[in-house]
Amino acid sequence: MSAQQSSADASSDLSDLRYRMRHSAAHVMAEAVMKLFPEAQIAIGPPTDDGFYYDFEVSRPFTPEDLEKIEALMRKTVKADTPFSGVTLSREAALDRFKDQKFKIELITDLPEDEEITVWSHESWEDLCAGRHAESTGKIGAFKLLSVAGAYWRGDENREMLQRIYGTAWETGEALEAYLDRIEEAERRDHRRLGRELGLFFFDPIAPASPFFLPKGTIVLNELIDFVKELYVKYGYQEVMTPQIFNTDLWKQSGHYDNYLDNMYMINVDEREFGVKPMNCPAAAMLYAANTHSYRELPIRYADFGRLHRYERSGVTHGLMRVRTFVQDDAHIFATLDQIAQEVNSFIAMLDEAYTILGFGEFRMALSLRPDKRVGTDEMWDRAEAGLTEVLDASGRKYDLEEGEGAFYGPKIDFFVPDALGREWQLGTVQLDFSLPERFNLQYAAEDGSLQPPVVIHRAMLGSLERFLGVLIEHTAGALPLWLSPVQATLIPIADRHIPFGQEVVEKLRAVGVRAEVNDGNDRMGAKIRAAQGQKIPYMLVVGDREQEANKVAVRERSGGELGAVDVDDFVARVVEEIATRA
Amino acid sequence: MSAQQSSADASSDLSDLRYRMRHSAAHVMAEAVMKLFPEAQIAIGPPTDDGFYYDFEVSRPFTPEDLEKIEALMRKTVKADTPFSGVTLSREAALDRFKDQKFKIELITDLPEDEEITVWSHESWEDLCAGRHAESTGKIGAFKLLSVAGAYWRGDENREMLQRIYGTAWETGEALEAYLDRIEEAERRDHRRLGRELGLFFFDPIAPASPFFLPKGTIVLNELIDFVKELYVKYGYQEVMTPQIFNTDLWKQSGHYDNYLDNMYMINVDEREFGVKPMNCPAAAMLYAANTHSYRELPIRYADFGRLHRYERSGVTHGLMRVRTFVQDDAHIFATLDQIAQEVNSFIAMLDEAYTILGFGEFRMALSLRPDKRVGTDEMWDRAEAGLTEVLDASGRKYDLEEGEGAFYGPKIDFFVPDALGREWQLGTVQLDFSLPERFNLQYAAEDGSLQPPVVIHRAMLGSLERFLGVLIEHTAGALPLWLSPVQATLIPIADRHIPFGQEVVEKLRAVGVRAEVNDGNDRMGAKIRAAQGQKIPYMLVVGDREQEANKVAVRERSGGELGAVDVDDFVARVVEEIATRA
């Protein structure tokens, strides 16, 4: 579920430089805040992937004017070009040095006995800090303060609510400008804003982090599901439907009770404890175990679009990207060890087909190998890792190797795609599991008559469909591919007398399954075209006297392109073909 | 959710006769049990729609031999033809009379102060009973004891587990025989047994009353959903998707907290109380309220296949007929008062279309009018009832009128279908609701600019899809219509050398979406045909040398009919047509 953002850094040197600049900028910012708000309690202020922040407790909210003043003071300090230097202190000295700063006192108190305590300073300002700064304040580069947001001390909802000032710093003015352009573009593409504007979905505190999908959003999700189902038919999957609420005996058997309870919703029924499913795996195991199986039946591929619920703290939920309820294109494959390679291969082929059609032409793969703590014999791991390696090598694609990063139950391959902003998202995964068959005593009758455990392969291409929709909206800036668009064509009559002909055209489109509508409102043509472009409707069909007489429509694309007057039947055929092929 | 079984009785006289016979048979049975088990504690023994039962506490389980002995003793009593007679007793006398019978003592103690206490007797045996018996034991008619089952005293899981003996009694031997044939047929058609045999679904105590759908059952449910979705496109519905878990503030606003809490699953999240949705209505209201609406947009029809959860006591759940989790073909229509008639009319047309295709050619309608306790003005009720009456009258169909049986929030029409066994099931419903718009402050801008509340129309055609599947399985004895069949055609090669040609034929069928498979197992042809018939597969395609040479298949129907050798392409075209038209 978590977005993984790749570093855009070209080298680890650049990465180190930026770390030092941003870390230093955070100190300089805190110094400036304390000059303006001497009573401020300062918390922590680390560098981040694209900037820095610092958390403060002050008597009133920061205003935009405050940020300007803080930035101005920072520029003075940068100009002064004072060196950063660090010293080691005893615990007592440190507690005395920060005696007026309650958060620092708490941090010092919580440090392990044998931890070395260092303080870094520039000018006369000093901070409790492990170091790694620029040489001097003059080396902070091009920086800018960006925004203020609330943040709990130590991320704990029961502690103080602080104010976090975000800023960014880059090695050159150009790099800063490029970054500011990127965040402006990211805001323009923010799926939460577009979701509202395009009438796709909304959120309400009555069901926190649980999207309500309006008709248009539901169309997109259903199209995605239908698309995946088509691939399932082609690749030999069988869909199943399983319950959502299970007695905790199941979650104890599966290991979720020991490892995942904090993220589960629990219910008492008839004085027994039940849990709402956060994953489909145990239900898939129960389906498998409901019948006996022979090696001849394997592999069995059970696909389950079951709705999942996972508790996430309100601080970490984010639009569709991190929700508390979602559906996955989830499936579990029950196979023999010998079938692992063919199954993974087939999955990668299916995933490649899906990603290409969905507009993610390239993807990165990372193979995660056995961790220290694991189940299963070395021989099993050898075989499974060899199987995955063989498939990846045969694929001719590059992949990254992550030693020790596999799940405790088996090795896995994760799939990452870059979006239009250069951010990278983990979508797909394929994981081998030797533990589930053991926990659920799954078996098949092998060719020699012996009972053997199958291996379980967990796999998803898109992952959470909710999150995938969020990624897709940001990737396309809301201009979804034709086949996914809630409205595929809007007919714009130039005058009211063209409405009946327009309706005829729309009926023709609808009769063949195209989602089309007539805009018979009172706006002028220009306004209707702008509205359609704003709604990212792929085709606008303008109809006036000339078009009507010739049984044509003047076709405009949302991108601005004009196809001119096209015969109605030709247009219908063209759009049907485009939708059918998901071109 | 509850099955409504119509009485098969031709007249209320016959109904009264059967009541008296069965009630009397229950007494005679209890007398016989006490002769055989003098220490028995007797509970209650009423007549039912098709027989009678009596609950007993005895030291050991009843055996089939016990039932034979009990029946033999009953026959003696019937032959003796002793009259039934009743007397009124004081509370003290009654407590004394039944001093050895703890359940009777409890019943007497719980009777209201002013209740008249009567005792009815035959021979020397007497029972606490309000009366309504046959004249004498000789008038009990043709009877038979059927089975024994466990039953909690007063239906309370925390009280004594008793043994219930079921019997039946009819006015003639023929009526008894006809009834026994019917229950044998019902057992043959039991959807729980067929569900297992046909590989459709199963239950497990780990998720009580929550079906696990295997691939074949999932195909049927998905076909039903797709069918309903097609009708939704035709009749102008928009599908939406809403969360499942809501803060109880929502359930307080909707009235569920006050009226439905016992049937809801509650969860604590972040120290606040949440409820899992038992109905979609409040979420539909929230979707409507998320935007402003003008009269021009109405009616708005939101369809929601959201999974619902309702707690039902384990004693009342039954296969798919009464479960704890299900999906409905549920929709909520937001309309003006003037649109009620057209909307209900359109719904009945859609329902008629759906039922006909699903093999329920006729249905009965019942209009339920204003109850004493209700919301809304008389003028609103007048208009709504007049609207429904007008639609029903115009439909030219008969309907029953149920005065005072409407919901507190509006009048409703329920739709009943008879199944192949003559049992009647309530499937569809359409309900007008004046309360929900008020509770959620729903509005639309009327033509005159004023803000008006829309009326909400709750409607479902099939109701719970799980339950509908159960009804359909019993109605068809598992022989689902072709378009719903999980496997639509099975190809049976006479010898192994015919397998490749058989696979070619199956590939042709699959390419056009027909669910077909080759039975390439080792069984002989006759066994394969019987297996296919047992699995209720609509078409068996037998292929030998002659068929292969002529590019034909020998087509057999599951009903036993033979279509002879049919050209492969002709058969493909025929089956595609049959599926597409849901013939």
C-alpha cells in the first residue's frame, strides 16, 4: 500500500550534498524562528527526500508573513557564512544546556545510557544533533520555505500538536526552480482535487479514509476490474468470493493475530472474537482445503476481489493512496515447486500486458532474497530463488537484487512504475509462500501417491485498485484513456435545432456501448467545449447545420486536436474499435 | 430476507380443520412420549403450516425405534377416538396440576395476572393449552412422525437444549402422501446439498452463516450481477460504491442505532464506535447530499452492490436463504412526488423482464398501506398511495391490499414468486420513503426556485443475491439456465484419439465466451454422460470417428434429449445465440 518514491539523485555524492544542505537549512530555520519567537519550544528538524522541516510549539499559528520574515532572517545567516561545528557533551551538561527546551530534555532523557550526545552549532545557535552538515551556512544553496502543517510530537495523537514548517533546498537555483515546477504540477494533478472536480469520488469523516465512489468513479473501477477479469480468463484464473468476517481462530492459524492485530478491525459476536479480513490469503487457503487435490489439477489460481479493511492511523492516510478499505486484483496460486518458474513467468507476461495497456510502458523489478529469519528448508529456498532468478534472467529485463529483503515465508519480486512526474510507485508483487501451506496443512496427491504441500504464490498486478486509480489520475492528470473515461464522448449542438440530430448520434453510440451524452444546456458552444475539456472528455462532437445535413459530426479531441467533419457511422466504428482494443 | 411461505390451503375451513387435527396430534404424541418416558419434561407443541411438533427433555436422544413406538401408541389413541375437552383452572390449581413439569410451571408463572388458564385433555392426559382441537382423537386424520431435531427452550441459546419431534397430519391419506412426496422432492432439491454437489459454495463454522463461493458459484453470482447491470443501463440506473464501516453518528442519524442495533456488527476504532453497514440507504443519502441538485436532474437512481452484514442468531440462519452477509441488487431512487408513478411503473417493468428471463413467469404483488405509526403528512401519504394504486391498476395485474402494513416511512409493494414446489418466495420490493430525506436533510431546487425534499424509493428485484441463488437452485433442482450454468458444455471423446479434435471444438466455444471443457478422464462414455448429467451441464458433446470426420458433435441435453449430430459451427452459433438471448 505504501508509495515508494525513488530518489531522483544521480549519485550518492549529490545525495550526501543535499542531505547536508537541507539538514543545515533546518537548523538555520529554527534559529530564525527563535529570533522571532523567543518562547518557541523546538522539537526536531530532519532533512527529507526533497527538502527539510522543523517542528515548533509556539503560542499562535504561523502566518505567511511569519514565513517571509523567517526566510529573510535565514538569508542573512546564509550570507554571514558561519561554519557548523559539533561538540560532545555529558548527559548532565546536555540536560543543562537545553533546560528550557522540554522536547530536547525528553529526547536526551530517552537516549540509551551509552549513547554519545553531540551538539551542533552555527553562529551562537545550537541544537541537539548527530551532525552531517554543510561546512558553513553559506553552503546551503538555493532554498525556499513552502508551507506550514500540524504534526503531533513524536507522531502520537495523544501528545502535543506542533507546527511544522516545510522548506526545500537545492544545489542550484535551476534545481530549485525545477523542483518548484514539479510540486506545482503535482498539485495540479493531485488526485484528491481531480477526484472531486471530475465527480469521481469523495471522502467524509463519517467513514474515515474510506472513499465514496460516485457513478463516474464507479465506472472507472468497474472497467479496471473487467479488464483484469479478461486477463484472468486468458491466463487461466478462477474467481472466487469469500467472507469478510472470520473468527479469530482463523487469524491465529494464519499468523495475523500475532503479527497484524494492530491493523485489524475486531468484532465481538455471540461472545466470541471475530476479525474483519485485512488480506484474502487465509480464505484462499480454506477454499483450497475444502477439497482434496491431485497434482493433475495444479496449478490452481484463485482470484478474489474481496474488500479488505486495514486500520491505518489517521496521520498516515492520504486520499486514495493510503486508505482503510480497498479491493485488490489479488490472487493465490497453488502450485508444485516445479511449476514456480512457469507461473511467475506467466504472471510477468500478464502484468506486462496490463501495464502497457494502462500506459505504464516500462517497469522496474526487484528480487528480494531469503532473510535471516525465515521458515522452510534451505533446499526449498534454493529452489524457489533459483526459479525466480531463472525467470528474471530469461526475461531479458534488468532487475535489482535485494539480499535479505524477502518475506519470512518466501522470496518475492516487486514491480515499480515511474509516473509522468518521474515518481516511482510500487504496484505489482509476486511472492512465494512456504508458510501458509504448512499453517493450513494444505496438500496434494503427487504422482507417486504421496501427499505433498503445494507452494502458494501471492500475486497482484495493480495492488489496491483504489490506490491504482489515484496513481493513474495523477499520471494522466485526470485524462484517463478512452476505455476508462466515465464519459467517452459529449455531443455539442450549436443551436437548439440540432439537439434532435445530436440525440440520434448519441443513441447510436450508446447502442454499441459507448458512454455518450448530449450537452443540451444553455451555455454557448465555446463554454461547452471548455467544460468538456475540463472534464477530460476524450471526444467532443460538434453539430451544426452543415454536419446535420451531411450526417456528420465535427470531432475535437480533449488534447485540442481536431479531426474535422467525420461521417457518423465512421466515427461510431472508430470509437468502438478504440475502446475494444483499449488503444 | 425471510422466506414467506404461502399457505396451500384452498379455504379457511380447511385451514381450521388442519389446525385442529395437527394441534390434537401434538397432544396425542406428547401423551405417547410420556407413556414411554415417564420422566419426560414436556415443553410446548404447536401445529405448524404443514404439521406439528412437540419439544421434550428426556434422559437420552430419541432413536428411530422410539419414533416407531411413539407412532404405534398414537395410532392406538386415535383408534380409541376419545373426545378432547377443556376446563378453566385457577392459577394455584394449575401450578399444582403441573407441579412435576418445570416448563409448564414457568409458562404458568409468566402468564399475565388476568389471563384465563385452561387445560385440555383427552383420555387421562392433559396439557396446559388455549384449545382449538379436533372433536376427538379419531378425527386426527392421516399422520406420520418425521424427524427429531434439537431446539432450545424458548429459542434461547442459554436455556435447556430440548428434543423436538416433528410430525405431520392431513385430512386424507392422499394429502399425506402428496405432502411426503413434496418434502422428499424438497430434500432432493435442497440448495445446501446441491451447492456442495455442484461445487458452488460451502459453509464453515469459522465464518458462521457466511458462504464461501467456489469458482462455479462465483460464476453464477457474477452472471446474475452482470444481468442486473445490463438492466440498469437500459433503465437508467447509475452504479456507485460506498464504504462498509461508518461511525455510529451515521446510524443515529439514519435511525438504525435506535431500531436495528441488535442486528449490527459494532467496532471500536480510535476510541469511537463504528458500525458495519446492514443496509445501503444512509450511504446513498450521503452520495445524494454530496452535491446540490436541481429538479432537472431527477430522478437520480443509485445502484449499490455493497456487501451487507446483519447479525442473525445461529438458530435462524439457514444455508443461503438466511445468512449473515449478502449482496443485494439494491438501488435508491431520488425523485419528485410527481415522478413516483413513472418510477414504480418502470421498476415493475424491469422486474417483470428480469423474473421472466430467470424462469419465474408469474408473480404476485401486495400493496401495503399507511400504518398507524408513521411519518409524513396525510397529503403526502394520499399522493404516494394514490400513485402506487394508479400504477398497479394500470398494470392490469391483480394485487393484494394490505391495510396498515406499510413501513412507517412510506407505503410499499412486495413481489412474490411461486417455485417449482409451489412454495412462495418474496423477492422484490419497492418502498417509498419520506423519512430518509428528512433525516439527511436532502433537497433539490424545484422549478420555482424553492428547496424541496425528494422522495426516496428503495427497490430491489432479486433481493439478497445469495438467497436468490438458493431459491433458484431449489426451483431448478440445480439445472440452472444455460446462461447461468458454470459449465455450459462438456465434450466427451469416445476414445483418446478423439481428444485433439474435442479440444479444437472446445477452443472454438471458448473463443466466443462459452464455458466449455473436455472430459479427457479415464471413465467410459456412459459414466462421463452420467457425471455430466449429475453436474447439470446443459450440453454434452460426444465425439467419435464419425463426428470427427464430418466435423460434427453428437449433442445430448442434460434433460435426456438428443439433438443428433450437429455441425460444429452450427452448434457454436446456436449456443452463442441461446446464451446471448438468455433463452
